[in-house]
Amino acid sequence: MTVVDSGLAHLSDGLFTTAIATYALAMASYTAEYAFGRRGRVAVTSAVEEPARVLVGASGPVADHDDGFGRPGGYMTPGGQKREPEPAGQRSSANRFGRFAVALTGLGALIHTASLAIRGIAVDRVPWGNMYEFSALVGLIAVLAFLGALARAPQIRYLGVFVMLPVILVMFLAGTVLYAKAEPLVPALQSYWLAIHVSAAASAEGILMTSAVITMLFLIRQRYDVQSKEPGRRIKFPVSLGARLPAPATLDKVAYRTVAFAFPIYTFGVIAGAIWAEAAWGRYWGWDPKETWAFIAWVVYAAYLHARATAGWKGRAAAWINLLGFGAMTFNFFVVNIVISGLHSYAGLN
């Protein structure tokens, strides 16, 4: 019988709380860059203009000898007005907040990883055997996915405020509502397939959560572009957030690429689960509620990628399909795990 190291389990819980606090500080720093970077880097990449003075199109501002980061040369707005670059002091202040936010995000990810690793050592198994541990892993993957996207598209850095919010929310729910004490695995989960199947599913879901956030920002920015062209239209929250978001094409591309990266991982996770089911229950597929909703999510994401690749779908229709897929995945995780009983009822909740 596996003996749980309570000392290490307690340390893991402490590190988990510390990771949440670090992510919260990172979110505050991203917010500061979002707020103080009203011009310069954020404005140039986000097409920031006062709606009452300049109408912003989907293409964003047109650079005029500008390097894309708000440095000398100014830029031309879609209305043909030249805007001078942000003063160096304000620009550097916003940039410092952004750099500090990324550093905090990286530090939080390291602490988060340590929390999961120590919990695994404490229970002598992979640390994703219940909803608490799975949620913690999904949150970590979402953060790493954002850092990966940031490496490819550094101009979206200040969007970290929107990515960190759901991550912190998921981790808060994990540490409160979904929390489970460190315990050995139930017999049904004592298989090497747990490490393969669940890690793939959690990795895919974490990446797809980042894609869902970017997709929602895309819809907000696109709606803002439409409303800002209507004379006298008062733009309300949350559409008003679109004034500081990157061009729709940028957000759409990032969301699409993250789904394209996550989908093969999710597919592998589903296949691994079917193989595990055959070994455990003597059949590959039995339309258990969790299997059914996993399949529904897979079909929706497959339709999204197929439509993008063959029909050239972009814009709102594709974005809503993306969100529908994440909605099915979220329903599968929370409702199916907690409310509906089935062969996958291993949430770890009392």
C-alpha cells in the first residue's frame, strides 16, 4: 500500500497557492501594460484610437516609418492622420510592466510545475488522478501555451491579462471546490495508461483554453470594428475593449494555430483512452457519457479545422465553432464529471 508523505503534500499545496499569487501579480502587470501602453507598442499593434475622433478598421493603423513597436517615426491612422509615437518615458514604463509580467508568468509556471511534481512524489504516482490535479495541470499547460504563442507573436504580450484571468479562476476552483487530499490512486486508475491518456487530454485542453480566450478577444475586436464605424454609436463594455486589441487577422491566426497544434494531441489522448478502455473493460468504445462528450468535442474541432483548411472559413462563423468545441470540452469536464455518473466517475470529490 502506498504511504502518502503528508509533509510533501502540504508543501505542494503551499506552492500551488504561491503559484496563484504569482499569476495574480503577473496579471496585474499585464493590466498595467494594457493601461499605460495606450500609445506606442500597444497602440500600434492594437490600432488604438479614440472612437470619437478616428474610425478604426479591421486592418489597424498603417505604419509610417515605424518598426511596429512605437519607436520614432509615428504612424498613420486609417483616417490619414499622423500620430506621433508615445513619449519614450511612457513607452519604456509600459514595456517594463510587460517584461515584468512575462518574468512573473515564467516564475509562476516554475512554481506551478514544482507543486505538481512534489505532489506526485508525495503520493508516488503521476499527479493527475482527480479533478483537482487535472485542473492544476490544465492551468499550467494554458500558461505554457500562452508563453509559446508569445514567442511567435510578441505583439500580443499585453493580452496576458485576459489569458491569466481564466487560469487563475480555474486554479482557484481547483484549490477550493475541486480540492482533494493527496491520496493513492483508486485501483481502476492504477495503470501506466493514466500517464499517457490523461496527460495528453490535459495538455490539449490547456492549449485549447488559450485558443478560446484569443477567439473571444477576436469576436470583441471584430464587433468593435463594426460599431466604431456607426456615427454616434456609443460603444459599451465589453466591446469597448476592442479599441486596444490587435487586428482581427492577428487574433484569428493565433487562435487557429493553437487549435491546429492542440488537435493532434487531443486526438492521441482519445485514442489512448480507447486503448486503455479495451484493456480495462474489454471494449474500445462504449458511449459512456465522458466518452460521448469527448467525441463531440473532437468532432467540433475537426469540423473547425476542416472548414478552415478546405472552405477557407475565417471570421465569426469559424470563431463560434471554436468556442462551441471548447464549450463541449468544458461541459465534459465539469458537468459530466460532477453530475453524471458513469465509468469515468473518478473526480475525487466527496
